[in-house]
Amino acid sequence: MLPKRSDFPPGFLFGAATSAYQIEGHAFGGAGSTHWDTFAATPGNVVRAENGARACDHYHRWGEDLDLLQGGNFDVYRFSTSWARVMPEGRGAVNPEGLDFYDRLVDGMLERGLKPALTLYHWELPSPLADLGGWRNRDIAGWFGDFAQVVAARLGDRLWSAAPINEPWCVGWLSHFLGHHAPGMRDIRATARAMHHVLLAHGTAIGVLRSAGVKNLGAVCNFEYAQPADASPEAAAAARLYDAYYNRFFISGLFRGEYPAELMPAFAPHLPEGWQDDFATIRAPLDWFGLNYYTRKLIGPTGGPWPAHGEVEGPLPKTDMGWEIYPEGLHHFLHMARDYSGELPLFVTENGMAAPDRLAAGTVHDADRIAYLAAHLAACRRAIAEGVPLHGYFCWSLLDNYEWSLGYDKRFGLVHVDFETLRRTPKASYHALAAALQR
């Protein structure tokens, strides 16, 4: 059973999150091409080569979707802007239709009593910037700063919060080392540079937003709890290395101005010249820190080249993504984040599960999702009782949507979307949250 709003400290905020490319429909409103469009058009990259051209058609149905947020008794809507919608070439000319859309969207949130929580970038890099090397190119920090300036000038006076980049690990490692997301590279030099440049772009954007008068600025990183697959020293070392590049690389850079020692023998030869000097920018002061958390991984050693480890299937119940359900990991990372960020307010900026949801007789009975949310909210309550400065919890996601390389197969939403008719149907989890969050 879900805890009630009254079970949390006064002022604790509840929200739901989405991202631009996953819901808006990128074929509308003058948006430019992104590297996700071309990645999806390449055979084998995405299930059925599906893309975000229509997605949930949030571009036209945003009012209905904001009504769902209001009806769910949420306080905050965590949304993102599409760089290619605002600046189709990534640089230079601004698309007025794109800015007008986000202007209407923010006003619509405020009219419904929702706090707008902006993420500037949730992975849809404009194709012309990908042509110039994308996140491998140091110049991207300046390009991203210019984008931040355009958005701040139009929306900054009405935002509740802003964060530059969602999940740097996905932008860097998942996309440049594993090749699972756009641009689909498998190159350690590209990875090291992308991971460093995403932090440099973050710090650059924080400076731009702060100078523009935007308030309540933060960062959002994703975390996976890494445990050794067995009791051997080799498995312990493998899990520690996984933890270094997944969980500690970005938070260490943001708050301590250093990268994990376990990673540097492999990474240092590939980092850009003078990278150490960038920490003055990367460590721009923040007002809050956000954690995205879903699962744990069991890690064991393998043969072959560095990093010479891999995931081992675990015994716990799993979501439709095959991810183990392990709320204790969220509790761990809330304490870890406090160790790095001190007494900065913390927010769980994403947490949720994919489930094999089926619409039957006009309803979706997703009891598994309700149980998942309840267990993770219990982990939050435990951390708060132990003194962790957690100020809010945001579900992923409001809507079933485009799940990147998995196309439209995996459903994370509190609201079911029929991708043929685009009809929205709130699931049992939505109704349970709406009841728990009543004031």
C-alpha cells in the first residue's frame, strides 16, 4: 500500500517526469533532425526501427497531459526541452514555434498549480552537432551554453527548477562505449571525452543559467547498485570498477573535482588535454541534487579486454526490463549522495518500473507497479528518518512512451497510451497515487 502525503515531512514534493523526444512527437513544430532520428533509421538499432516522430503527440495534447498531472495531485512536473526543437541546427537560428510551445507548456503548468522542473537536455542532440563530433567535441560546452541562454531568456522567469543534462552516464558510457543509444559508438576515446565534456557542458550551462537569473539549479545523475556476483576478490574488483564509472564518475566530478582512481589507468590516456583545469567550471555551485534509480546489477569478472566484467543474472523479482527490484539500493544512494553533496536538498528525480501492462475493460491493473513504488517510497522514508535531506520524489513516467532502443514495447507510465489512437487511460497506479497524495 502506498504511503500518504502526510507520512512525509511538510513541504515534501511529489511529481512525475517525462522527456521531450519520448512524448512530444518530433515531426511537429519545426523541430530539426536529431541523432536519435538517424540512429533509429539504421537497421538493428531500435525495435522495428521506431522513432519519436509522433510518440505520444504531447505537442498537440499537452493540455490533456497537464490535466492528468493536476488530477493526480502532483506538485511538480519534470519535463525537458528538445535542443533540436528550439535550435534546429543546434547553433544560430532559433525556431519560434519551438519556444512558443514550451512557453505555452510552462504557462499551462502554472495555471494548474504545477511547479515546472526543467531539464534542458534529455538526449536528442541536433544532427548538425553530431556531424561535428557531438559530445566528443569540446566545443559542445559552448554550444550548449548558448542553448541554455536561449531557453533561460524565454522561460527562466517562471521555472521552479532547472538542471542542464539528464543522466550523464547514458549520454557518455551507454552511448559511446556500449553503443546502445545514439550515436551508437563503441570507442573508449570517444567515451572518455564524451563523459568529461558532458560535465563541462553542465558546468557551463549552470553558469549561464545563474547569470540569467534562473533560480534553483541542480544536477541529475543515474545510479545502479553494483554488487559482486560472488565472494571472490575478482568479483569485488569488478563491481568496484562498475561502481566507479557508473555511480561515482559524475558525482565525484561535480562535487570533488576528481574522477575515481579505479578508472584512470584506462581513461586518462583518452581524456582531452588539460581536462583537470575544467573542474573549476564543472564544480559550479548547485542548489540541489537529483538521483534517478531503478535497479541493482550483479557484476562478475570475464575474460577479454578492459573492463573485463559483465552482468550476472540475479535472483530477485524483475521488471519488464529484466531489472531486479531492489529498493535498498535507493536507500544506499541517498546516503551516498549526502556524503558527496553535504546538506544540499536531494530529490529522487526518476523512479519507476516497466510492466507488461494490458488494457482490459477500460482499466489497467498494475498492482506490481504500485508495490514497486510503495517499496521505494518506504526506502525514502527510512532515509529521511536517518537525516538524509530528501525533499521530493518524482515518478518515471507520467505516460507510456518511446523507450529509446526498445521502441514502444516497454511501458513505464502511470497512464496507459494506445499508440494507435493515442488515447490516455490512467492505470490503477495513477489512481492509487492520486488518492495517496490528496491534501
